[in-house]
Amino acid sequence: MTTVRILISSKEGVFDPEGKVVQSGLERLGYAGVARVRVGKVIELELDATGDELADQVASMCSAFLVNPVIEDYSFEVVEA
Amino acid sequence: MEFAIVRFPGSNCDRDCEHVITRVLGERARFVWHQDRDLAGADAVIIPGGFSYGDYLRAGAVAKLSPVMESVAEFARGGGPVLGICNGFQILLECGLLPGAMLRNRSLEFVCKHVHVRAVTTRAAFTGGLDAGAVLRIPIAHAEGNYTLPEGQLDELRARDQVVFEYCGPSGQVGESFDPNGSIGHVAGVCNEAGNVLGMMPHPERASEAALGSTDGLALFRSAVDAVAG
């Protein structure tokens, strides 16, 4: 089994209200130097695939269901055991 | 006339729609479970509000995988009138039956209140009986109603007459202060290019009887009945 970690974030230019609120929270705590915060989500999958087959499967899952391409971008990484 | 009202686990405005259709308008309504596919005999389809599948992943994202949505897409392709209200609108967006996507409200809060919306066009299903420019007072209740589109597509949507409702003030004035959620162009409802699929965040079924403070929403259901009656 391969563990895959998919990172989903709002697309560049798409308003991220959650990121804005977290940033203002950090400012209230005194962290004035935080120029930007983006909040996204992480989905971990365990898959019986490797290499190109794994990459293809993840890409098709993301485009069909896991990611909304109008507002979100994603990347993924293989988690070393 | 018969309305089919689609039910998902987590739908919670299904009975409100049925009440308006059967008790207020005297028409027929039947519920269609999300695992079923049979829309035979239905003259119009309503996807009601609620929290289908707990809004997991994204609002409407899981519902789009339900068997019934294949039938709804086929019904829509055949020109049948489809109305998605609130979560129903989110589902239609996720299915690709309507353009765009929803973000969290700009305030990050669940907003539940009466708002005013202006009918930009009356060519869409469920709007034929409205006057163009009519201002309706209808409640909203959502956390993810911040409508968005890829850069530049709002102009195209307007050019194709697909913006059906926009948030406004009591006399129809449009501006930032009347927009409850931060939607691009203050859009509250859109239709597909053909006009037979309509999605809107406000709840017309909650504004269809005087006892509820507004009857402005009833015109949408009545429009569908009149359209079928020809």
C-alpha cells in the first residue's frame, strides 16, 4: 500500500475568507509579520498502486470528485513509511 | 401538475416545498429518494435545501454522485424545468448543470435572514410569471453562498442572460451593503444557457404564505405551474 497525501488549496486569485480570518487572529496574537495565510485541506489515501498508475488514479479522483477546479488547486505527495 | 422533490440524506426543506406545492397551490408533489432514478411523470424537479451528506468535502459534492442526479441531468437535457434551492443550487453547481462554484460567506458566518433580490431576467424556468426588475423579499439561510466564477466569466454570464437574481435593497438598488455573502456581481441565482435549470440561494418556499412574513416566493412555484399549463 502506498500512502498519498493530497493537498487542496484555494486557487490563486480566489478569495479565501478562512485564510483572512486566521491571519487577523495571528495579528491579534502579535504576529504582525505574517504577510498571508491560506487555509486548505489534506486528504490522505492508501492506494494499491505505484508510479504512473498511482499518479493517474489520483489525478482522475481529484478531477472527478475530490477537487472543484473552479475554486481549488491541488498537489499530492507520496508519504514515505 | 406534478413536482418531483429529490431527497438526500440531510435534505431538510423537502417538506416545506411539498407543503407549498400541495397545500398552498393545490398541485401534486412526490418525493424521490436519492438512490432512485425514476422521474417519470414529473413536470418539474426541485432539489431542496438542507445539508446533503453533512456538506462533507464541499457542499453538494457528494450528492452529485447519487443515482438520481443522472436522471435529473437527463431531465434537464430534455428541457425539463429544474429548480435548485440553497443546497440544491450548490448540488447543481457541483454537477456542472450550472456554472460557477460556492465559497464560504465572506463573513465566515451562517447568515439567516430576509433579503431582497431583483429579478434580472424572467426567461428562466420558475420565473416566467415575475415582472422584469421585480424585487422579492425572500429569506436566505446558508454558510456557503458566496458565488464565484473564473476571472472574466461574469460578463459572459450576463451577456448570455444567465444571471437571474441579484441581491439588492428594498427598492431594487444594487450595492455591496445589500450583498449578504460576498457573491461576485451580487449574484443570488443563475440559470443554464437554455434557461430551464435555475439555482438560487434564497428560499422561495419559506416566503409563500402571509403567516411567514412574505408571499413573494410563491410566484416562482406558480410560474412553473403556469408554464406547464401553457
